Amino acid sequence: MSTIKDVAKEASVSVATVSRVLNNNGYVNEDTRKKVLKAIEKLDYKPNAVARSLFKKQSKTIALIVPDIKNPFFPEIARAIEDVLNNNDYTLILCNSDEHEDKEKKYFDVMKQKYVDGVIIVTSTLTPKYIEKNNIPIVSLDRPIHNSIPSVAVNNYEGAKEAVQYLKAIGCKKIAHVRGPVSVINADERYKGYLSEVSNEPWFNEEFIINGNYNVLETAKATMVLLSKHRDIDGIFAGNDYMALGVLKAATQMGIRIPQDLSLIGFDGIQLCELTSPEITTMAQPIYELGESAAKLLLDMIEGKAVNPAQQEFKVSLKIGQSTKVLR
């Protein structure tokens, strides 16, 4: 493999001159530049990315920290981020944290050592104070952390309200909610949206709220317990589509027909919802646009541009599948 010294020798120039051409930094006359570029092409020279990152203290890499790569929502959003980064000659590093604080802190330590240029974080584990002290450009995605940290998210509260309103509109009389982890802001907002629509209903029972922790298997088990105890529940709003899959599994195992006996609506709009039988009705986030916006926002921060607005909020939209009764 050719080295920078080989290029310098081929072009009959110094290593410093080759370096100036590679980094587009400092004066090099046009004839010399052409000689260097011709030598680079002839020798198929590839600059050492590690050495360049050490010298420039930047690596043209972005890290994405997600809580659970098994949830299809995160690969879909990662695809959008990667598309934007590829178009801007950046590389994406994917980090799965499992919502473990120590694991996330370890990732941040590695990022500083590798001169990662910025981070998109989709977890709620670390405190804003810890995140800010790392002095790395950061954008929070899906789960706003603090108003001091730029974020891209959706209107979770209003979206949850709309989901429950739709279940009411199709005739559901007793509606349960599978919520996500406590203190995760989007889970809390969706839970509050559900409560705002049902807390004053005469049929409301706090036992209708179960925690699926954004986990499909936990949700399936909790749903079986819920539906065994409360057979008259005829509607469920799941706090995300991954948990909606767990509800679907539980209902199938119990012989409960969806949507004839139980209407089900999720939240996210992942592609997998279109492949289930029945297809799952969901409050769809504009997943690609969210990832795209977060990536562009972070690149602007890295380049020192003003980011306005720093907190971006998108709307969700009802996507009707086959898991809810037909609105009459």
C-alpha cells in the first residue's frame, strides 16, 4: 500500500507539499498540485484516516446512540441519518446502549478518544449536565433531554390523545394503555395524552394501564395478565408499535380476535406494522424526516452555523390498518 512518502517521491515534491494538497491547506502552485494529484491517482494512494483525525482532531464520523437496536424504529431512523451523512462524506457509528448509564458513558469516552465530530442520542439515561460537559456537538432525537440541548421529536401528547379519540370514535367502551418506561419523556407524554382522554370516564380503571417497557415480550406477558383479568377491555393504545406487536401476540394466543373483539392502535409507524396480520393501525411518525432533520441539525452545529429552531417538533398522523374496527 502506497504511503505519503511514495507520493512525494513520485511527484518530486516534499511530504509537506503533498500534505497541503490533501488538506487543501496552504499555498501550492497549480502545476505542483496537478503533479501531486496525478501521483496520488497513479499510486492509488489512500490517506490514513486515523493519522488525519489525530492531526486535525476531527474524524468525519458521527455516533448514533440508540437504546435497543431490536426495535425496528431505530434501524429505520438510522437509515435516514446515514443517507444525510453519506452525502456529506461523514461515516456513522451505531452504538446500542440498552439504556445502561455505564455503557453510554463508555461510549462517550471512546468518542472523545477517537475525535468523533458529533453525537445523535436517542436515549434518556444520561443527565444534561454530563452530556454537556463532554463538549461534543449533540442532538437529541425522539426523546428531548433538556432545552439546552437541540432536539428533534414529535408531538407525543397530542398524538396519544388522537389515538384514544379514534378508539372512542369507532365504539370502544373500555380502553387500556400499554405505556413505555417511566421517566422516558416520550413514554410519559403518550401516557399523559391517554390519561387526558380517559381519566374522567366512568369506566376508567388504573388497572387498565400496564408497563411494557418498550419491550415486545414483556408486553405480551403483561397483556395476557391484563386481558385475563379484564375481559371487557375492547380497545388498547400501545405506546409504540413494538409493544403493539406484543399485544397482537398475546391476543392471538388467547383466542381474542383483532379487531372484532379488541381494537389495537400503536405509535411510530414502523414498516413492520404493514406486514403483520392484521396490519396494525398506528400514529405514524415521519421517521425518515426525523432522522434527516437530526443529521442536518448536527452537521450545522459542527460547522458552527446558527441552529434555529434548536427544538424541532413534527406532527404524527393516523395511519389506519386492519387492527381497529371500521369507523362508521
